[in-house]
Amino acid sequence: MLAPLTDSDGAPFWQYARAGELRVQTCADCDEPRFPPRPCCPHCQSFASEWRQVSGRGRVWSYVFPHPPLLPDYAAVAPYNVIVVELVDAPRIRLVGNLVSEAGAAVNSLSPGRIRIGARVQVVFDADGLPQWVLERS
């Protein structure tokens, strides 16, 4: 699989993820969370920011099953899902990932029929710190 690309703005996200924490960049002046990370707040134009931990709970906002042509590493595991998660405690933040059966599971480990818009999910992290999502247990 492809490794995440990092830049100076997004590097802290990946450092926290490797430690098993989901954090989002937040404006230190107006308290508005933002993703993707960037130097300036789009709401108040402040350059002051901090990384705040979020619960990691969310809802499936959208999903797709990519179809060929795919990169060879991804074609080998197709079909797999890509979901967009709306965070419960920061609803304007939406993160992209995969819904898996358990932490560290393959991106094709969950039956496609189990994915629904609005399904409650919880973040988990694989061995490399990549955020993945699992269905919340009721």
C-alpha cells in the first residue's frame, strides 16, 4: 500500500497517529478545527494553531468501492472500500479511510454489504499508525 505523504503542516497528524491518537489541527484563536492541516485558519486568518485530540468517533458520510484500473497493490486487494467519516465532535471535519473488521485488518476485510451511510464508526490504528475505522459496537 502507499505510504502517506507528509508535509510540515500535516506531519503532526501522522506523529500522533503513530502514537495511537487522532488529533486535528485547531485554531488557537477562534477554536475552529480544520482538516486538512494548513498554516492559516480559514475562518479568522490566524496563524496560531494547536493539535487537539478528538474522540475518534464518527459516522460514515459517504463511501465508494474503487474499480479498475487501479494501482497494482490495490488491484490485488479489490474490491475494497474507501469511506468518508464525519467526526462526531468536529462535524465539519471529514476524514478518508477504510472500514475494516478490526485494527490492522486488510482494507478488504469487511463485507461490502455491512457498509451504510450514517453507520457509527470508531477510529483504530494499524501497526504503522495509519488510521482505519471499525463499526461501533452497539
